[in-house]
Amino acid sequence: MKLVLAEKPDQGLTLASVYKMKKKQGYIEILPNEVFPKGAYVTWAIGHITQLISPEKYDSNWKKWSLQTLPMIPAQFQYEVSKDKWKQFAIIKQLISDPNVTEIIHAGDAGREGELIVRNILRQTKCQKPMKRLWISSLTPKAIHEGFQSLLSEKDTRNLYYEAYTRACADWVVGMNASRLYSLLLKQKGFADVFSVGRVQTPTLALIVKREDEISSFVSEPFWEVKAKFNIDKKKYDGKWEKDGVTRIDTKEMAEKIAAFCEGKEAQVADVHSEKKEYLPPFLYNLSSLQAEANRRFKFSPKKTLDTVQKLYQKGMVSYPRSDSRHVTKGEAEMFPEILGKLENFPEYHEFFPLPNASILNNSRYVNDKKVTDHYAIIPTEQVPTMSRLSPDEQKMYDLIARSLIAAHYGKAVTEYTTVTTLVDERATFQSKGKVQKEEGWRKVIPQYEKDKDPSLPILEKGEVGKVAKVEVKESKTQPPKRYTEGQLITLMKTAGKQIEDKELEKVLMKTEGLGTEATRAGIITMLTERKYIDIRKNLVYATAKAKILIQAIGDEILASPEMTAKWEQRLKEISEGQAIPKQFMELTNKMITHLITNTTEASTQWEFPEELIDGFVPGKQSGKQRRQPTHLGPCKKCSGTVIDKGTFYGCSNYQKTKCDFTISKKILGKSVTQKHIKAILSEGNTELIQGFKGKEKMFDAKLGWDETEKKVKFVF
């Protein structure tokens, strides 16, 4: 008799549902059949049922947070069962010990974490029974049935376990030591909080803080542009003045001179240049590209995308979601006609059939066995759902995945871009740009999401003459870099900070480098939010004062280097491929953390932090005698109370007694309002000039001041 050990309860139920079965407490019994002649048991973990033990369980001296106990490096790492999962672990252990069970089938998710979860359970139970590996990329009845009939040997995936185990141990060494190191040293500087540091989370945070610094240090400068409306033989179009490719003018006076010169003058079409550009259909999705697209289109967080697609996977409707590949094997491509034949019956997709290309079996853009790693791209399975039975979020994600497969069977989209050069009074040059869709191709299936910036132009010919109908001067300001969205952050992690300019994400790195893995990136962003390092507002990522303090303290150390972390990820991947040894990786990690402790302790004596960060720092909640006393900022403008820092806003100390409603937000139109600003408002009536408020149409500079009549803070220009 065989015991099938799955990663999660719903996964276990799906695996068993292909056969006649009986549900039991914590497991399922599969009745004898052609695949399991003696029947089988199916049980499951509840995700990570085991965890690495805490420092004090290795050495009692490690319980107290002290610089003298660092580095903490266990001679041998140990796992334990999580207290809240003991009941299920006991059921698994009992089934493994059953003398009727002669073989274990490892049926965790076909990836690193699935490998680690199940093998750790088997280690914890001291299981000595032979093991086989179920390795499937979808949970359709057909895939499950075929998977059980072609099990892998235990050694086929052993290196993947070594990688996952090494990753977990290295993360423990870095996280436990570096978190204590920076928390203790920053406490000496007055920042009483836990500063969590990690091998992947910290370089990710460094990228966010870098962008935040670029925004805060950006100095906006005004510029002017001259725009004209032309009437050429009753054909109307707009143009922008330019000289040597530059459209921005440094002074208002010069812009007005140019506009005055052009007013009502003769205009002639000096040149018409057209260029066709071809766009191939996008690649199929891997997890990172799907998360980026769902965030762009629906503002879904990366975690929400993963959770939603995981549900579709558990229902057998899409393939394994944590894939880093954007290709499929020939075997999978042979199934496409059947899948597409079912999608054709959907009202949403009926208009796309018949397909321009009946098959992509020989199209290496999509079908390439050599480019498929552990899993192929995320695609619909032959188990096509009834859309009305899916939740709204599931419908959106399924639609993206289905359309990507349909679009792959379409031809290229062809767009013609036209640039018209217009000469005013034979002296002033204006440029106009427009585009025309020549061949819709795959864009019929996936229409362009961004608003069309280039308007359509009338048909113009060189030498045509007309008039300047209207000319105007437009004032603008240079804009700071934009904050990352969650989707852009996933892409940034994938590329280890190297920007991908291609909006359709068609060009990906040749090697899987980056921060974290497909499976862990969403969790890292969630972790940074929970640990108060970042705020996510309206899908934009903001770094907090706590984040800036930590990254400033870390400075140029390896921990903040995305490139170095990407190399670590590559070395870990080499372990899974049998090309690197776990012991060597751990030795390098241990050396790095020892070096970090020595260097950072010495460097900390020179740490100095700007007043804005000190004022903006909000420590985590602490209990008992260590509870932080509220910072008194000045007398309340509405009553006899005192204004204090309440964490996420400033408010009156009398609120509990008198319900005084004096409050000021810590963010106003994208700018941080610091304690220094509040003190100035309360004592002097207004702040100094603050640059970079984000208005509806443009950015502006202003002071913040107290309006005694309206009893509220207002902008002072």
C-alpha cells in the first residue's frame, strides 16, 4: 500500500478525487484500482508544517539580544513541528508508521518549497521507507492519472531539496544575526524598534529607498513649450516647436517671442516621414509577468494575483502558477487544439475564431523544450471552466491567461508611425506625431491598455502650404521619477534592479537572476509592508522613515546590493542543478555575516541621521515599561491640550477627555509632514516653503499654515 503526501488539504482532495475514495479524519483512503492495486492513503501538510528552531534552542545564551553573542551560527540546523500543526503531523506520522504502507509518494507542489515541505516532514518522522516523486504541472484528472503512472525517482528531485534547505538555512543566518545587529546598534542611536533584515527583503528595500531619495532630492525646474494649430488646405493638426530635437524652452520671454513670431504666419509641410513597426504577440505568462500585468490592469497586488491563480490551479483550470518559464514543451503544445476548441464556445472568445494560425507546435517563440525549466508557462488546461462559476477575480485572471494563449496563434500587429515637420515663415520648425494601426494582428485579442498618446494625423504631403490658425505658450515643470507600483516592483526584483524598458515584457533575462524566486517575491512585498518599511497607497510604494534609517545604516554593505543577491540566487539555482555544493554556499554566508558584524559595529560610531528621519520615525508597538512616551510638539490650536505624534497622524492629547478633533495627516498631497513642520505651525503659524506637493494637474510648492478663521491647516502661497 502507498501513502501519498500532499502539501495542502485541497491539493490532497484533488489528487484523490480521480479515484473512488473514502474520507477519513485528516486523510483519504483510495480504494483499490488499476493504478493502486492495493489502494492508497492520501494525507497532507498544512503548508510549512515544520520550521527552523529559534536561536535559544541551540544555545540558551542566544536568548538575550546582545552584540556579544553574535554571530549565531548553529553547527547543525534543526527543524521542529509548528505548535498549531501538531495534530495533522501526528496523523501523518501514524500513517507513515502503518506497516501496510510500503512506499511514500511525495506529492508536494512541483517546486522548491513543495520539495522542502514534504521532505522535512519525512525527516522529522525519521521515515526510512522508499519514496517516489509525483511531478505534475496541472491538477486535471488526466494530468494526475498520468503523473501517478510515471512517478520520478527520489533522487531526481533531491538537489532541488538541497537548494531549498540551503536557502532556508542561509536566510536564518542572515536574518537572525543581521536583524539583531542593526536593531541593537540603532537602539543606541535612539531608534527603539526591531529592524528586520533579510537576504532578499533588504536589497529589495534598498531599491525602494533609492527611488524615494531620487524623488526627494529632485529639484523641479520650469520650462515652456510653444504649441501651434495648423490649417493646411482645410486639414487641421497640431504641432510643437522644436530646434535640434529639443522642444523645451528655458525662459518664458523666449517662448512668447517665438509664439508672437508665428502668429498668423504661413506654414508649409517641410517633411513627412513614415515608419512601420511590427510587434510580435507577447510571450505566454510566467508568474512575474502575470503579476505585473494584473497589477497594471486591475491594480491587483502580487499576492492577490498569486492567491487567485493558485485557486484556479487547485481547481485544475490552469497550470502550475509559480513557474519562471514563458515557454511550453511540444507535448503541451499538442494539447492546445483541444483547449482552444473548448474556449471557442465561450461568448467572450467566439469572435477570435477561427484562428489565423491553427497550430504553434513548430513556433519556437512559444514551444521550446530547452527553455522550459521545472515548469512550463502558465496556460489554461483542458479542464475549461464555466466562467459564471468563478469569482470575479478568478474570471479576470483566467481571462488574461486564456487570451495570452489565443493571442499566440495570431500574427504580428503592424503600426505606422508618422512624423510631420512643418516650417512657419521658413524659420520656425514644428513637429507633429501620429500613428495608424495597419494590421491589428494579436491586438484584436489583447487590445492596447495604455491610452493612445499619439493622435491620428490627416494625410499630408511635402510642400503643402497653409496657415498657423492658433499658437500658444504652455508652462510646465520637470517631473521627479515616479514611485514604483507593486507590479513594477515585482519586475524590478525579477531583474535585480535592471530596468526593462519593453512594456510588454517580451525581453527577459537569459538567466534566472533576480531577488527571490517566482514563489517568494509577493511574500517579500507583503513582509516589507507588515514590518512598516513600506506603505502602499493607491498602488504606489512609499518608503517609510524606518526604511530610510535602516538602509542608510547598512550603506554600501553587501546586504543592500541587488546585484550580489542576484548572484546568490544564481548560486542557489546551481545547487538545484547539481553544479554547486550547499556546504560551500553556507561557508560563504557565514563568512559574510561575520565580516558584516565586525564592520558594522565599527562603522556605527560614525552614524548620523537627518532630523527629518528622526522626526518621521514611528517605532513599533512596545509593551510594559519600554512603551514609548508620546512626543509633545506644541499647544493645540483648538483647546488647552497638547499636540502629540500618534503614529500615523498628529492629534490632540485631549481627544479622550474632550473629543478635541485637532488632527493633521502625516502625508499631504504626496509630501511627508514631519514633526519639525508641526512644531513650526504650532509656534510660528506656518512652515518654511515645502517643495513638491502633487496637485491634480501639476506639482507645486507652498507653505503649510494654520487658518484661525477656518480652524484648519491650509496652503500658504
